[in-house]
Amino acid sequence: MTDENHVCDVVSVKDFGAVGDYVTDDTASIMQADLYCSTYGKTLDFGDGVYRCTNGILRKARWKGNFAPTLGTFPLTADDKIFLRPGYKAKLPGASLIFSGTGTAIATTERTDRFSSFTYCLMDDPSAGTPHIEGIAVVMDMDFRSAGGALTSVGGDNRSNYDVGYYATTGWTSHKNFVVFGYFPKAGTLIYGADIDYNTFDESCSTSGDIGLAICGNGKTGLSGTRYSGSLYANDHHSRSIVDNQWGTTTLYIDGDIPTASAPQNSLGGHYFSGSMRTYCDNPFILDHANSIVFDGMVFEWPNKSGSVGATKASPVGTTNTYGVVIQNCRHLSPFGVDGIYQFANSIAGVFIHSDPRQGSIGLSYGGVGAFLRSNGGNPALQLSGDINGSTKGWTVLQNQSSANRLEARFENAQAMTLTPLGALTANRLIAVATGSSSAEDPSVRLSGSDPATGFYRPAANNIAISVAGTKVWDIQTDGFLRPGKDNAFQIGTSSFRAKEIFAANNIINTSDEVLKTKRVLDSELLGEQSYFTKRELAAWGDVRHSIFRWNDSIEKKGMNDARLNVGFMAQEIRDVFAAHGLNVSQYALWCEDPIRTLVTRKRKASRQKIELVPHKTRTVEIVDGKPVLKCHERFVETPCVEMIEVVDEDGLMVLDASGKPELYPVPVMEEFEEEYEAFESHGTRLGLRYEQCLIFETAFLRSLLIDQEQRIRALEDTISQ
């Protein structure tokens, strides 16, 4: 060590005997140099080289290298792992500390889990302040390839034995281009200690291990402000061996739980992550006793299909002790990435916000109860659910672009209601709709057409009215009575649309009040003995014959033998008999003759707002063969046409905006089209009889016969008595 070095701010580790050729054990030299720099406030410089270490190092000073090699479990073979091979390790580019053998330096904590005690490669001295580190890699010694160049297996990679790659114990420490690589059985990077807030890791950092990055609390003080912008990996071994099941636990683990601690010390919050999270393990990240965790612009590259090596799903884990998680502008590989996010949101207690520009969704939930906006699949949708574990849970309202942009309401993916752009509403079961009136007595269902006042409404408490074209036609009363909306104005059924049968406990009551009737006046010589019936009328009815018949439609359904016999009259026979006696049957109420009408579909000209297909371009970035590839997509969206028309005032003068230009307003562009509609078409007539009128004729005729018989008997008795 020269006097010149002593006055410099940066000191080379090689000045203390470190070689960096992978062969020489540089452990002691590095520790001596680190102690010197810590004592004199120097930065320890690592020139390019591979510095082999045989035990853990307690770092006190600031370290700096030119750059760290690129090392990660992804991509599989395209990074600097190719130099982790017998005879090639000294060629690893940049500055690396490669740890060989079995570490004996042990750290202990107050935790009772895997981090209660562990060996480490590099540990920050808690009393060292904020020793920044830059351009250096901490590497587990192993053989990525054998001497012959083949990928090694889990049991044959000759890895060294250290539990944790990097143990951060100080706060406010900057990590730039800092790489931790290896299949560490406990964690690649562990952040733990008292008030070790605001550690930062830039975008060129990375860490890997059974847990890629672990942030753990001590139960005494909070731990917040971690910002990790690099790549997080789990133990996805380069052999990708399903048999060996070498995939690790997770890329990120945050846990503030200490059995003796209570909130807020047992909950860690205020951590921010961007960059990438790449693993095939089932649980990409695990949060327990964590809060205010933000993932922003993250690439979640997880298993993207069923049967991916090492996993069949990607399900982040969150406990009910976790809240305030924000996931925004992150990319998820579907289907398991997005579904896993929803499963995670369903399990945590606190607020969860999610937006994904690639899948097109954003959501807010609390304890799994929430709302999500989705636009993936080309159909924008709003989901409201008490269980957001899946895109079909609860209520979903979506715009179905493949079905003429109709609006659909679904529950558990079963369609409940649709609304077309032209306003046609279809519902499986319509229970109640309110008009929005301020009166609580006036909820209604209005069926809009040429007259908006057609539908159902409640004119009074517990009453239901049916209105057609603004006229109340029927009213169901509180006591259950069905009452016409107007006296003596409406009928049930027509000659073309008949009710089949009416069941009743009592007979029909007909109004027979004399004050509502005017009797027919005839000359007395025209009248018969039977009150007001004429002799001709009685004689005509006497010629009417009763009939026994079968209905034709009953014969068609049941056959001639099974169709039942009916008794009654034939309208045509009564007409002909009356005519033979010089009577016009249509003057009598017993006779009914109505047109036969059928419902037919017709076409007519109509107008509607013109719709045009507008090309819509989207851009997405997809990983193809390990590389981000920009892909452009184009689809056509139905868009209502408008024309920007100049606005005029009431005097017809052009209205100008603040800049002096004509103010424009969008006016719908209309087009004519041919629409189908239903209408009634008449063809022929159908005859009918009012049987109560016929029975009155029948009884009058029979009474006239009785009177006649009584007169004859009386005349015969008089003759005998004489």
C-alpha cells in the first residue's frame, strides 16, 4: 500500500493481494482491503476479475466494480452462465466474487423460521452506515455445463454450500448493477434488521435463490421503502428438471410477523417493485403481514400454459394480514398469470388495485370483494363480485362487439339481460323498474314504442295498472279484483284470438237494470201471446234445430273417435232460418260476425344512425424466444357516424367559439333501411253466437208452446162441461 493510494478516494482490492483469477483464494485480501477502506472512508474498487472466496465476508466499506456479469435463471443459456464451466470460470466478464466450498460464517436473527440462522456469502456490517455497492456480482460456485459442454443436473452441478447470497442489514444503501446468482437454499438476497429502510436496487440488479428476495421484519422496528427495479428469480434450475423438482419457493417473500410483536412492527410496508419477476414455480410471490406494496411496470413472466415445467399454475400468495397491494401497468402472461392475480386479490384483507395494459383490465377490491374493468378479448366489461377469483364470478356487464355491440348483463357468466344499441331490452325475468319519479307510489315498467305511455304502473298503493297508448285498460285492485280501466269499453279475446276456457265458481253476472235499457215498441197485432216476441220470431226459432257435433281442431288432435261430442247450434242455420221467415239475423245480439285476423311479418322503410367499421390499431410486446417483440394488431370497431355541423343561434346566425372559429356540434348521420314489423291481416269472417241470447229465444218459444197448450186444454174442458 503506497502513500499515493492512501490519499486517493478509491482503493484497488488488488493492492492488498487479491488476484481475481478464480484460482487464488482472495478471501483474506478482500477482507483486509475492506477494513482499510472502512477505516479511512475509501471506496474499494474491484477491477475486472473473478475473485474466489471460500467463506462469507462481512462488508464494511463501499464497493465498486466496472460492471457485473449478466446472470439469471432466465434466459436458459443466453447469458454469462456459459462461463460457469470447468476451465472457463476465470473468463467470467466484469467483476465477480465467486464463493466456493462450504461457508462457515453464520448470521442469526430473532426470527423462528428459516432465517433464524444461516450461512452467507456477503453480509453488510450493521454498524457500517450505508456502504453502497455497484458493478459487482456475488456468485455461487457451480458448473452450469460440464467439461464436455452438457447442461448439468441438479445433483451434478457441483454447487457450493451457502444458505444466503447477500444479507443486507443497513438502510439507505444504493445497489447499482449488483447481481446475486446461485441456487441458494434459503434466499438469494435477505433484507433484515433494525430500521434498514430505503434500500434501492436499480434496473440492472438481479437476485436468485429458493427465495429470490426476502424482506423480513424483526418485530421491533418497521422496515419500509425498499425499491427493487431489477429481475427477481427463484431456483429455476438450468436443467429444468421436473423429476428433481428444482424450482424454488418464490421470487419475492415479505413477512413482518414475529410471534411476540404486534402491529405495526409485525407488518412491513412501503415497498416498490418494477423490472421483472421470472419463474416457473407455483407461487411467484408471497406476502404475509405486509402492507403498501406496489408493483409498477413489472413483467410477470410466469407459467403461461397448463403443464409448464415445474408448475401447472401461477398463484401468488397473500394472507389476510396483507393489505394495500397495488399492481399497475404490469404485464401478465395469460391465462395463469392474470387468474393467479385474481386468486391473490381474493385472499388478502386490504385494498388491491390492478391494471394490465396487455390484458386490458383494472380493478379495486377489499378482501376479495370488488369491481374490475376488463377489455381483454375485445369486449370491454365491468365485473362486480364478492369473489373476484375468476373473470366470470358475480355480476359482469360487457359490451359484446361480436353481437352488434349489445350490452349484456351476466351473473356467474349466465346471461340475464341484453340491451341493443337501438334500445331493445331483453331480460330473462323482469321483476321491477322504477321511473325515477319522486313519488314512492309511482314505480313502473314502461314499454317504449310509438307511444311511451304503454306498460305497467302503480296508480295507487298495492294496485297494478296496464296502460296502452296512454289509456288505462286494466287495473288489478288491492283485493285482487281485475277491473277494466273504463266501464263497458274493453273485451277479453277476439274472434281470431279466443280464450279456450274460463273456470269460475259462479255464473257470469250481466247488468239488467231497467234504467239502462229501452224496450222495443211494436203493434200489438204483431206480438204473440208470449210477451214481446213477435209471432214470426217465435215461429222462426221453432224451426231452429239443435245440433250434436265435434270440433275440427279436436278431431285433428285426438282423432274422430276420441274427439268429444258437443251440443249447440250452427250460426249459418240460424241465419238461414231467420231469413226464411223474413228476418235479418244480424239485427239480433245473438248473432256475431267478426273478421278473421292473423299476425303477419311485413317490411317497411325506416331510418337509423349509420354505423361504420373503423380500424383500431393496438400494439403489444410479447416475449418470443426470450426476446421482447413488438406486435401490431388491427381490428374493426363498429362506430356510430356523426357529421360536425356548424351551430347557429335562434336567428340563424353562426355561433363562434372563443378562438373566432365556427362552433361545431356532432349530428348523427342517418341512413334508410328496411325493417321487419308485425301487423294484423284480415281474411274472411268468423260467425259466433251469444248462447245466453239463444237460450232466451228457446225459453220464449217453449213458453209460447205451453201457453198454446193451456189455451187448448181450457177450451176442451169448457166444451166437455157444456
